[in-house]
Amino acid sequence: MTVNNSDFKIDVTSEIGTLRTLLIHSPDSGLGKVVPSKAQDWLFEDIVHLDTMRRNEYDYYVKLLLYFLDPDKIKGKLQQIESDYEREFFKPDHTNFHASNNVIEIQTLLADILQQPDIRKKLVASVCAIESCNYRLQQQLIDTDPVELAKIFISGSLNDDEMIFAPIPNLIFSRDLGIAINNHMLLNKPAKKARFRETLLMRYIFFNHPMFAAYQNNILEIPETAQHFLRPGEDNQEKTTLEGGDVMMVSPQHLLIGCSERTSISGANEAIKLLFDNDVVKKVTIVKIPHKRDYMHIDTVFTQVKRNTWVLLRSLAVAEAPLEEQEPMSWFADKKSKDKTEIVQFRKDKKPKVFNCLEDLLSSISEKDLQSEDKTRFIYSGNNIFPFDSREQWTDSCNLLALKEGVVLGYDRNDKTVEAFKQSGFEVIKVNDLLQKFESGELDPKTITDTLILMPSAELSRARGGFHCMSMPLLRDKVI
């Protein structure tokens, strides 16, 4: 097996504990084959330039992750990687691939399990059933080299010129497919057909890769509700769906689940029952946000930066002032409620608790769950200046990944949000400058604090996802 980490553990108890292990998927050739007529069906806002996305954007992400999570793989090699640039270092099917056991590529795990003939046959049959492939193609795929077959499953292409089914470009947003909750894995149910193959691949990986062998009893799958197949229509609002961008592990016994464009009330309900029945957490808070493409998941509206600090879109975060009864609008409040943020917290065998607004919930998490002694601070998208708040939220100003408490990654295009971070006392540095300082020894990933790292974003942002979306943390240090 390519990945063989005898010390591997699943344990995530917060959004901000020092990150130790995660799953990612680097942009593959399928991203370069998204066509305008299918872009939105495949959940992209636009077509992207693959080489720019790889070389000028995502590869910086991988380098940075390695400096923080597995420095021996990159320290002292940065100049060589950049001067002898043929991408071998970043591609799982090359002999010079970094092969980190902490920054783990999904394609590597997929190729590993496809080495097993019985798994290969079952997975080929399953994929071919989803994609309506003919029998001869199915036989051809079974006989394909496992490393090549993994690439075919992901890219949809037999070779550079022949596509046999659609790509799965959203696999770069690995968080949506699974969430580590304490020492359990919750495998999710994406809402859109474009992500069905991703879900299938991840289930086979988690249930068949030796790395997860010790956790088989801790892998949870959200079931469909009874007789779901009798519901009318494929896009019925009551479908059981849940995506990882709507799930946040904010403290050891507290999970947030968003109900959004992609996660249904039914999905949240089934997840709560599953988590309580298996004693995974003690409380779950449902954050219902407007069902709009603008927001998509709760992690496009807020993410955590430090124990006492959050970045968020203020227009969805604060309580609305009560309307005077005589105002005409007050009579139509029920119509407006669908565009409101609603928050309800559930505990097993206890009465639910309602929060008036998102800021109240986040303050409670910081001060009660995480025992912050400091008043909770909020950094607002676009520095809370119209129209930059909405513009920058659209390009993921609120979708940040914490590498450790106070050190987060975000896009360089969100200028007003960057100003807000500076005003809150954070250092701001471009990723290329930071990598050079790490390489020279001028800065150390272990000692860096309160820093927003700016990542290039011209192509990645077209896909409507930030670095929180592009990560599936499996192990973080505890913060309390």
C-alpha cells in the first residue's frame, strides 16, 4: 500500500486545534474539461484554466500544508521543486511524489484499494451502474492498472482525448464528503447528482483502506428516511442530504449542522439521531440559513479563527430589530422567515434552546464551550462595508482554514476583509513570501501566531469554495 501510517489516528475536537492530518484532492485533468454548457450542472460558476489553478494557486497550498504538517518532506527542497518544475512532486502517480502520511491525497488511497481484485471489480461495477456504461467498457476497466483506474474514476477520461463519463471536479472540496467528529467519521450525502460518484469512491476508501481498519465501527453513514423512494420528483425538498461544509466540530461535545441550499432538515435530523444514538456528541446546534446559492453552506458564512475570534458575514449574523406592529411589513413576517437565520440547539433528552442570532451562538461557543476568558471578537466580511461585504463573501472571505489557532488561510482577492484582519491585530503575509521565510529559517511554522496567509485565487475562486472546503481534517490537537 502506498499510504502506510502505523500511527494514524482520527480525532477532531475543534475547528482550530493544530492540524496534524488531512485528506485533500489536488486539481486533476477533469477540471480542465468542464465545458460552459455543463459548468453549473457540475456545480462550477465558470470554466477554469487548469494549469494556472495548479501551478499558481493549489500547489502553494500543498507546499504550505507540508511545512506545517510534514516539514521533512519539503524543508530544504523548495528551490529544487520550483526550479526543476515538472509536477512530479505534486502528482500521486509519479515516483517523485511527496507521499506524505499527513497531507494525504485521495487519489493515492483510491489507487491503493483498487490493488485488491475483489474491490476493483465491485467498484468498477458500481461506477459503471451510476454512469450507465456498457458491459465491454466495464470489463476493460476491470483489467486496467489500478493507478490508471483511479485517475479514470476521478477525471472521467480514458486518456487525454477520450472522456467516457463526466468528471467530478468538486472532489477538490473534500470536506463535503466526510467529517471527523471526535474519533468517528460521518460520511455525508451530497445533494447534487454531480457528486454521487465522489460519495461512492469515498465510501469504498473508508470501508476498505487499511489506514481506516481500526475505525470500522466508528464510520457512520446517514440513512435515507423510510420509503424515501415513494416521494414525488427527483428534486423533492424533503430529500435526506447533508454536506460537510454544513458541519463544524466546534468543541469536544458540540457539533454545528447547517441547513442550507445543500443540507436538508431531514439530513440534519437523521445526523442528530445517528450521533446521539452512538454517543458521539452531547449537543448539536442547527443553524438554518437562507437557501440561496450566495451562501450554499454555513462555512461560506462563518468560520473560526481563534478561540475567541470568528470571521463572518454580518448581514446574516445579527438579530433583526423588532418591527413595530403597525408597520405593514410586520403582517408578512411569515413570508420573510425563509430568508432569516434560525438557530436551535438540541441535547439528548433535554428541551431545545433557541439562539436569537449567530453572534450569540458563536459567543457562547467561545466563552462557554471553549472557556475563552476574552470577549468574543468578530471580523466581518468586506469589513462590513457595502457592497464589499457581499462581494467578498461570494469569493469566500468567510471560508478560512485554521492550520492552528490564529493561523488561517484565505484568498488574496478579498481586500476589505484583509483590512479587517489587520485592524484586529493580525499579521498578513502572502504565501510565497511566507514559504521563502520558512525555507530560510527566518520564520518557523511552530511559532508563528495570529496570521492571515493570503493565497492566490484567480481560478480557484471560480469554483465557489475556499480552503475550509478544500480540506478534510482527520487529526487535530485538542485546544482544551
